[in-house]
Amino acid sequence: MRRVLILTTLLILMSNVGWAHDPIFGIGPHVLFKKGIETAIEIDHSRATEKQEFIPALQLTYGITGNWSAGIEIPYAFKERYAASSQGFTDINIFTKYRFWRRDSLGLQESAAVILKIKTDSGSTTDTPALRTGTTDGIVGLAYGYEGRTWYRWASLRYRYNGTNDAGLQRGNKILLDLVAGVRTNLTSYTEADTVWLLELNGEFSDTTNLNGYNIANTGGRQWFLSPGIFWTKRNFAIKAAVQIPIATSLNGNQNQDDYRAKLVFEWHP
């Protein structure tokens, strides 16, 4: 019995270090350990009809407690739209995540967390297309994670509320739904490189944009994406990569449709 308890404890400790995975386009319940620091470089690229964006960002996260993390994201954008281009710092994001439930068993951890993210109105206004929305927006959500030695499952639901700018324009609010599965095909020890393959189903449900109380045509609608990805780790370093492919689109009126979105993330825990 004592050996079983010792083994269980070791597996739980390993889960805090080596099993701390989150989805790539979705969001998971993982938080840092107390006083832990995570540094990440995240690169987002998207292409749609007559529009593309390339946005690298520096992300810093700090573990306030063993169940509560907070951080800041500083993005720099390169944008092209209808032959016009711009580049510069765009709106800074601040975020926090609180894990309110966790259950550990032999080789398995389940947990759930609440998420809050604020997009500040801090980007540059000197270029066209604009790098600043002129609004402060908020995202609140719930995330659940099931992390085993072989199989992973995540689910998250988020609501994004967009503010109104000085011209009376409010971009449509959004509901974001993510269902994710992951598998580790080769079981490894903590000191070895580790690979988890991911497949995400991401849904976006957007309200119409409003200008001074009037709905704007050709805004809002629904989109579903299928997103294959990979999560590779080596001790305290990780690389995440995925491509988001539209599989079902129902947008209102005549709108640019996404060709694809891609994300590449480098994470490091000192």
C-alpha cells in the first residue's frame, strides 16, 4: 500500500511539470505553480479574402498561488487589407485564470478553471488598417481538462464582450466553443522529449456589429474550424503548433471568409 501511495504522489508531481498541457486554439485549465514564471512567444497568422495578418506576441505568466495565475500579452501586428498595410504594437491583453477544482488519481488529473481576459485600448492609431479598435473588450469563460498518460480531453466555453468606440461602433460579441482531444502515442519519462497529437473543434458564434443602435449588414454569423496540432515538450521547454481549417461557415451577407489560421508557440519555464 505504501508503494502505491508513493507512486501516486510521484505521478501527481510529474503531472504538475511534464503533463501541463493546454490546447492551442482552445483554452485549458492549466495554471502555474506558486511563484512560477512562464515566458512564451506566440505567433498567429491568418489569411482571408483580400486580408491577412501576422501577429507575434510576447506573453508573460506568473503563478500567484498553486491555483491562480495571471499575465500579460504584448502583440506586434503586421496587417494587410485591400492593398493597404500597417505594422506596429496593437492592443495589450491582460489575463488571469483560477483553477477551482482538481481531482488526482493514479496516472490521471482532472481539473476545471475560470478565465478572464481584458483587451485594453492601447494599440497604435497611426496606420491604416488600424492597429487599435478604440475599445476595451473582455472575455470570460470556463475550461475543463482530463489529462492522462495516453489520452487528453479538453472543453471550454467563452463569451467575448466588445466595447463601443467613440464613433458609436460596437463589434459583434462572440461565443467561443472548443472541444479538443489529444493522444500521446509514445509514453516517455520526464527527462525525454514528449509528443502529444491534438485535434480541436472550434466554434465561433458572432453577433452583428452595431453602429449607434443600428445593425450593420454583412456582419456576424457562425464558423466551425477543425484544427490538427502538436504539442512537443522537452523538460521545461515546449513547442505548440496547429492549423485552423474552416469546415462550416454561415456568415451574414457578403463577408471575407477565412482561408486558414495558424499558430506557433514557444514556451519556457525557468
